[in-house]
Amino acid sequence: MIRAALALIVGAIPAIAQAQAYRCAVPQKVPRPRADGPSASQPKRVLPIGGYTLALTWAAQFCHENGREAGAAFECGRGNRFGFTLHGLWPDGEGASWPQYCRATGIVPPAVIRRQLCATPSAQLIQHEWAKHGTCMSAMPDAYFAVATRLYGDLRYPDMGALSRRRALTAGDVARALAAANPGIAPGMMRITANRQGWLEEVWLCLDKRLRYATCPAHQGGLAVDTPIKVWRGGLRR
């Protein structure tokens, strides 16, 4: 169960792992996020947990599309540089639906945000992930983020620059490259997503109830393995 996994991981976790933070300098005063909660389009759902998804964002693509927005300044501005960032750890349901916004919550404490920013480089996203997903998994945000960040920090990554230059690159190629860098994780244990123009956006890794990597359910989505894909490695959109 998640509580047992939380206890084990929180007890063992070192300082925040900066697995893909090539450069990350946290400001003395971290931003204060807005409250986040359920809405008509994103309602509260308390459902049994059937597994988990660890979602990673390819920062180069995110910054290419969003780097001029004020909320992206920490991640995409000068001084910091990221590879894959931690979008979040999401509880999945036992079917196609999933739990979310399981209970009301306040603002994530500044100390927790500070520890998390080099993995999830947006205070507002940290607040959102805790409110929408973390409240269904843990009583405290620091415990939830400790689990997510430990999983993220344990991952290894292929040479994305070399991968981006490969001819006729497919979603399956990206999955196989990530699997080759992480013994015990197979290509079928992840989903690759891209934008409408075919540029890599995210990697979703599937886990079972005990937070062990597992084959993804068919309903989870993602690209077919033979779908052509491109990897952005440049700067911001001008």
C-alpha cells in the first residue's frame, strides 16, 4: 500500500535529487502559489487506487512553447536548465477513471516548495499536483513529494541530443532508449506523448499499487509505438 511505501521512502530519502536539473538555483524567496481545488470540469473524485503514473515533462519542449509566460520564468529563464522534469505522481483508478481532489487543502508550505523546485520547477504546478493528486495518496505534502521525487531521482536517461538527431525516430524508439537506460523497466511500462506537431512532450511511467513499474493498461493512451516523433533541443519560441 502507498502508506507503507511512503514510510520506507521518506525514511530513506536524501536531499532533493536533481536528476535532470543540469543547473538549478532556487531563489531565497520562493513564489507563493494560488490555491487549487476542484471545479465543474475537474470535480472531486474519491475512488479506489489501482496503480500510479509517474509523469515526466521534456523541459526543452515546454519552454519552447511556454517560456515567455510569467509562470515559466524559473524553469525557462536564464540561469537554470533542465532536461526531464517531474510533472507529478498520479494515482490511477481501478478502471478508466481516477481519484482526484480527494480532500480540501491549504497552500503547500514554502519549505516544501523550496525542496521540490529543482525537480518540479513551478510553485503553481507543485500546488496543483498536491491538491489534485497528492491529497488522494498522503496526509502531508512533504511525504507525497518525497515519494514522487525519489522515483524521479532514481531514473536514468539516454542521450536526448543524440536521440533527437536519429532519422525516422518513433515513439517506440524513445521508449526503448529510456528502458535501456533503466534496467527493470520495459518499453511497455511507459507511454510517450507529443503535441499536434509531433514534438515530444511527456513520458508517463506506469506503476502498480506497490509502486513497482508495471505494464501500462491499454486505456491509458499515449502514442502508438510506430508513431513518428521529434525531440526539441533548442531554445525558446521567438
